[in-house]
Amino acid sequence: MKQKPIVIGIAGGSGSGKTSVTKAIYEHFQGHSILMIEQDYYYKDQSHLPLEERLKTNYDHPLAFDNDLLINHINQLLNHKAVEKPVYDYKMHTRSQQTIPVEPKEVIILEGILVLEDERLRNLMDMKLYVDTDADLRIIRRLLRDIKERGRSIDSVIEQYVSVVRPMHNQFIEPTKRYADVIIPEGGHNHVAIDLMVTKIQTILEQKSFL
């Protein structure tokens, strides 16, 4: 009988460095059986709404995510079944017609701002991490990223941060820190914490005879 895969949840605010932490862990185990699921891929399909309505979407609110589909996919992967991961089209503000085939692996890393918010998701996780970074660093990182990668203006990034990102962080994301098994300050720059996580994951894998 096949061993049940392990699920690691990695949460944190926008610009916290959770993606860097995720990539560092993922890269350490490359060559082993590991996959990454990004919560961002699971924004709800909005094709039934007119574009002007879709433009009002608050992507930092728990209701923006199709957690039912995400939970279904995690359960399928835990039962060693492949899934078709959705793709989100940010230009059209709805789900794309494309999907990405994902094969089951021994380690599943689930990464996203609100992966610890839904109790049903938390119950699927063997380990829950929260990447905790000061707000000033997070806004600077978001500014640099959105201007460089998304062609945004400074004013538009700051306006969105003040009106949506910050209040949603305080209301929904920050409180999920209490569910974390481990809190990692400063994200991908915290090499000691990442090394500890890697060692812990290796121990779990060895206990399950994966390594």
C-alpha cells in the first residue's frame, strides 16, 4: 500500500517572502518526489460576470478563492490521482480555458496568502508555516515587483495597498499566524529557519520511508 503524501502549507502576506521560502524548500528536494500548488491558480471562475464586474474583484479576500476545487484536488493527489490545475487569466479577470496536468508526488507544498484561513485546508496539512515580515518591507517588495513585472505606476500600487491589501492583510491573513506550527521571520533571507524546515521535512520523509 502506498504511503500518503505529506502536505506543507506556507502562508504569509503579499511581499512577505513566502514564495522565496517555498522555492528554497522545493529546490532542496529537487530530484525527489515533490510538487508545488499555488493558491493563486485557484481564483474563482468569473466568466459568468461582465468584465466591468470582474474588474472589481478583491483578490485578497478569502471569497476570491475556489477552495472547494483546491481541496478536491489536494484530496485527489493524496489518493495518488493526477489532477488538472486551473490557470487564471489576470487580463480577463477569470479562469483560462487552459489547465496544467499535475501528477501526484510524495511531498505537496501548498503556497498562498490564505492557505491557513480555511480549516478544511489546514486539516489536510502535516506542517503549517507562516512567513512573517514587517509591513514596510512587504510594501517595498510589492512596489518593486508590480512596477517592474506588471507595469504598474507607483500611485496605483500604493492606492491598492492602502485601500485593499493592507486592510485585508490585517483582517484575514495576519490572524492565520496563530494556526502555524512554525513562524518564519524575514522570508527567504532566513536561511537558518529554512534549513530547519528542510531537516524536519527530511525526517518526516524518512519516517514514511520515502527517502
